[in-house]
Amino acid sequence: MFMARDKVDKKYAVEYGEPVGIIAAQSVGEPGTQMILRSFHLAGIESTISTSGLPRIIELVDAKKKPSTPITYIYLDERIGKSFDRAQEVLKKVNEVRMSNIAKRVLENFSKGKIKVILDVQELQSENLTARQVASRIEKELGKVDATVEEGGIIINMHTKNLKDIRAASIKIMKALVSGVDGAGKATIRKDDRTGEFYLVSGGSNIEGVMAVDGVDKERTTTNDVFAIYRLFGIEAARNALGNELKRTLKEQKISVEDRHLFLIADAMTASGTIKGVGRHGLSGEKKSVFARAAYEETLKHLIHAAAYGEVDPMKGVTENILVGKQIPIGTGSVKLAIKKEDLAKIKPKDAKKE
């Protein structure tokens, strides 16, 4: 519903018939070409912790289930955020440490039915772990085995000489979580120059597990994994996350795009209650217009399918009307005028000659 013009802030008003979708697409698409050019200039620079630029935009609008570089920004409670030492304590609780991070190698003794894990002492000390803690974790992970600490590593008695079982256990041991939050990734401490508080940045997206850690500020902690936010907080939160991620990615490239265009894209992608990409498997492929679907990708497939099933095209969109050469339903084309025959008869042409 449109309000009276005098009651609407002109900065945010949209005229009737305004092609907001096309303007949003142009507003993101045009600077997107500049992002491609910029990426060539940045080719020799060491890559940052996260995917940025055009690859990240493509990830977002295609609604990829998993980001190529998931990141979680973990903010701490006020009583902890100002202290580096206390931030380190939370870091140790969050930081995902697997056996592969602290073990040099695994030796299998099939004849005796034993496995020896040779530990990296320096890595073990840096993670503030002991060999006994690691052995306990192995026993919990495998079950029905005995793990004893010996000089240079841990000896695991499998109580079986079956080659398949021993090899499977070796693989499972190297993947086993020793400490931290499963899926949180490697975390580091950062300092906010503006507020002076410490926060954590981790290379994972298990935001639910991170929030369960004591000392983490649940209200500010977030992730760049839009689907993780959707699963935990719902579609409205996912919509906000999607719009903010688009905004942040463009801002990193020094590109300014009006927020309304970005959030209109986020609205369209989440309007159905789930997150859909803009491609042929999402919004473009689900358009009611046959011609609009055919204009995007797989032209022949859509036309043959429409002919086989007798589909009718309502011709109410922009793309399909351009294809057939009709007036597009935007701007003045969105207004239909009608006049009564009797009123038409009263209208006299200006250049009509006087009799």
C-alpha cells in the first residue's frame, strides 16, 4: 500500500511502477565488473583469511550451503573482553584441536594389535594439553580400548589383530577431537582498535557450539555462514545476515551500494521461508513466465517443456515483454488508461478545420 507523498520521507519513497528489481540488479552488477578488474591487481598480494570480492558475492547470491572460508566472530562478555589473559582462556575452550594437529604420525602394529601415536611435544604444550588427557580422549572416542602413556607417545591396545579394524581405528584417531568446539576451527585473538576490547575470530561456523562456551557474548557473536544462522535463528535472521554480508563484501572493495538494493535481493532470496539462489535452480528457474525462464538459461528445455504441458505465459514481467517486443509494465507502461466512447466523441482535434 502506498502512502500519500507528503507522509513519506522522500529519501525512501518509491514511485509507483518503479522497476526496483532491475535497479537493484544493476546497482550490484555494475560494480561487480569493477571487482573483477580489481582482483587482477590483487593477484600478487597474500590472500586474506576469508573469501572476498566477486567470488564471495557469487557464493552469497547462489546460496551455497557451505562458504569456502567459514568464519565466526566471537565477542566476549564485558568482564572478559578487556583482559587478554581471560580472552586466552576462552580461546583454549573454543579452539578446535584434533589429533592430526598434535600428532607427528601413527604407527600400526598388526601382529600385536596395537597402535602407537607419536605426539608433537611442542604442539601439545602450545595447546596446554597433557599426554594423559589425549589418551583419555582416545579411549572415549574408540571405546573398549586401553590407551597408556609411554615416552614419546601413546600406546593403544586394540584387543584385536584384525587389519581392517586397526586401520579404521588409526584413521578415526587422527580425526578425533581432542579439545575445543567441534567445527569451530582454529581461533585467534583480535583487538578492536575502536573499543579496545578483545574478541576471537575462528575459521569455522559452529556458532551454536561456540555460544555454549562460558564467557561468549551470545548477542554479538555471528558468522559469515548464512545457512548456519538460518538453522539456528530462522529465516529473518538469515535475511539480515545475507544483506549484511553483501554489504560488507562490497565495502571491503571500496564500493558503495545503497542498502535498499542489497536487502531487496536478500528479501527475494528468503521470501519463501527458505534461502534460494538467484540462478536457474532458484528464483530465475521458478518464474511463472516461460519466456523469462527461457531467457536466462536452458532456453530449449523450457520452451519444449512449456509446449508439452500447454503452459500459458501471463506476460506480466519485464523480460518476457522485451523478448516479444511489447511495452514493458514499468513506469508509464504500468498505467492503463480508459475513456468512455461518449467522452471520446466530445474531444475535437486541435488542428480540425472549421466548417
